[in-house]
Amino acid sequence: MAKWTAFPYELYDFDAARLKKQWTRLHAGDVEPAPKDAKLLKAWALFHAGEFQKAFDAGLKLGGDGITLANKAQAIYANYLEKSEKTKLGMFQEVMARAEAQAAAEPKNPNAHYWMAYAIGRYGQSISVAKALAQGLGTKLKTALETTIELAPKHADAHIALGAFHAEVIDKVGSLLGKTQGASKAAGLAMFQQALKLTPASAIAMVEYANGLVMLEGDKRMKDAEKLYADAAACTPADAMERLDVEMAKAELED
């Protein structure tokens, strides 16, 4: 496998003991249970430090619950750091396939459904939302996220992604056609608000809510969106993924 682009900031200092103490805080968004297996905990520490490729390799090698780690590491890396569009699309397809198999084997595992949905969503954004909807990916994504929330009602990241689904669909195909995909403005806004209620200090929840406000409400909400971007940019990241979210918020403010 080709070498992945390195995390462009200073790596975070995580070992198993430190991660164990901070687990609940770091996984407030995806409510992934803390691993009991020492090797898996050590592998997760690589992810939080910013060693995404090492975390991915370790997760795949461990199998079982390690698949969730592999999916998260590859999906987050592809979304934020992979420069080649072709490689990025291939990575999202790999995550989709692995997560779908995991969901079939473990139907009550919320993050199997979530990472399948996340990969579908990012893949759809890359090929164009209209194309993704024509391929039936919208229904698949929505079902996977609704399943995630049914299994884990406090899964803030799934609420964010479902809010983004409603916003993207309405933004790209309009409210009328959006209805045929089960998308509505009210549902989208409610999802973002619930995500922020569950994780009020989450930079990504603020950024995605800001994006959603502009897509769903237009320029009249631009000031609210800018306030959310500013709040997200002011967050103190606790790990590598959060650093990428904060940097994204700073970039939005500069645009």
C-alpha cells in the first residue's frame, strides 16, 4: 500500500493509559465503547495521535472491533488529507464495503452502519450529490444513519451526518425533488441542533451546522454561520481529528 500523507501538525501524545482516561470525551461524537483489549486500545492511541495509516493497519490486522478503527482511520484520512481524488474515492469505496460487511455480521453495531453512511456521504459529495442520488445511494445513506441513531440515540456524529444529508439534497435538487428522497429543511435543522445539544463543544458539529444553515436558509443566515465557524475555530482540539476540524473551521472563516 502506498504511503499515506503524514498528519501535517505535531502529533498528539497518546498512550493507552492516557487514552483510557480521555476516552469518553474523545468519543462523545461516535459513542464507541472503550476497548477491553489492550492491543486495540494501543491501536486507537495511534489514531488519536495522528498516525492514521498505522492505526488503519493495526485495526485491520486485529479484525473484529478493530474494523471500526480501520474504517474511521481510513475515512478521516481520505476526507481531510488524501490529495488524489481517485485514491480518495477508492478509499471511501473500501470503507463502504468493509462497513457494510461489518453491519451484516453485527447488525446491532451502530458504528458499522455509521461508517458505511459516512463513506457513502463523502463519496457522493465527490462524484456529485445528484449522481449519488441517481445511483440510489441517498436512500442507503439515510437508512444507515437512521439505524445508527435507533441503536445509539446519543450518536451526535450520526445526527450531524443526517442533517448534512437533508441540507445537501435540498441544496442540490431543491425542496420538491428533495421530498422524494425523504429530505426536509425542518428535519435537517433539527438534526444539527440535536448534535450540538449532545456535543456542545464539538468543532465539527458547529462547522456542519454552519454549512447546513447556508444551504437550507441561504444568505440571511450567513452571520449565524460565521459565528459558528468562529466558535469552531476557537475550540481547543484534544486529538488529531479535532485539530483537522478546527483547521477546517479556520479555513472557512478565511474564505
